Amino acid sequence: RKEVEQDPGPFNVPEGATVAFNCTYSNSASQSFFWYRQDCRKEPKLLMSVYSSGNEDGRFTAQLNRASQYISLLIRDSKLSDSATYLCVVSQNTGGFKTIFGAGTRLFVKA
Amino acid sequence: GAGVSQSPRYKVAKRGQDVALRCDPISGHVSLFWYQQALGQGPEFLTYFQNEAQLDKSGLPSDRFFAERPEGSVSTLKIQRTQQEDSAVYLCASSLASVLLAGLYNEQFFGPGTRLTVL
């Protein structure tokens, strides 16, 4: 079983749609959680950190459920420019310093 | 510089050749990470440096892989006797703080990567 698992998609949605991505992680010692975005043939870039209380940044909402070891990302009012791969990221600072990326979920937003 | 830079951007090596990949992190960043990204996959952790100390090398796939950061700034990832399965994009990332500090300051800034092709 992979340490961080995501639905690979692709998700094909029309502009204006709401889309949700899910992610599960296996290491209960994980400390920090993030969503990164990666455009085709580009480097990953931070989209948002994920906190236990949930957090929102404009059209993006992230949630963390530590008990279920589950992370989610909700994108409202999808834009064409949201088309990318979304990477779920988990890092630990005990027993090692690994940062684990999921394989990513591909999103295509169409006009 | 304004961001993380890596060189070379592209490298073609013959099987068995040694290669060295360079990473220039953002000035003042304490943490430096190396990742390997295969096509269609997320980045796979290779190693982590806090300043010049290599605190985690658990992701290095074999003893042919070696990384160093002798002065706590520039880092080099060396691959000896390259094999075809080493073909991938090698990404370097830096972050301001040590990973011992959770939260926003752990944002990792990535370089553009080095695309390695082993023939």
C-alpha cells in the first residue's frame, strides 16, 4: 500500500463546476499536510497548507481528518486555469524527515 | 537569485556513466530536499539536508546515489554507473525553516528539475 493515495482521475469538468479530491495517508505520525499543484512539465508549487480546523483560500477549501487519516480539497467555480495535477503531500518530522507526495489527481476544466 | 535553480536542465548519459546534478537553493533556506519524479507519478523523496547535515537519506534507491551539501547552500546529487531505470526528472526543493517546525514555514520551493535520460 502506498503511503499517500489519491484517485489519479482524470477529472473532466465544465467551467464553473465544483470538484472534490480526496487523499488518504498511512503514517499516523505525519505532522504537516499540503496540497501542491503541478502544471504539465513544470515543477510543483504550493497551493495551500491543510490544517485540522479546515482552511479556505478563495475558491479552494482544504480539510484534514486526522482520525481517518484523510485529506480533501474542494475547488468551487472551476476555471480553465485550474487544469493541472493536484498533489497531496504529507510530511513528518519524527522518525525521519520524509515528505511524501501522492501520485496526483489530474484535472481538466473545459469551456 | 529569486528562486531555486538547477543545472543542467537536461542530461543524456550512456549507461554506466557517472552524472552530477546541481541545485542552488534560495539564499538563506535551511532545508533542502531532493526528489525523483518518473513520468505520471508524484515526486519520490530521496534525501533531506538541514544546512550541511544530511538528516534523512532513506529514499536513495541504491548506493549508487550520493548527495552532499558541504557548506549548507549548494547541493549536488551524484549518480554513479547510471542505469536506464535512473531516467527521470530530479527535483530539488528548499524551504526556509527546518522540518522540525511544522506549518507554513515548511513550504517547499521547487527548482525546474533536471531531466535525466540514460541510454
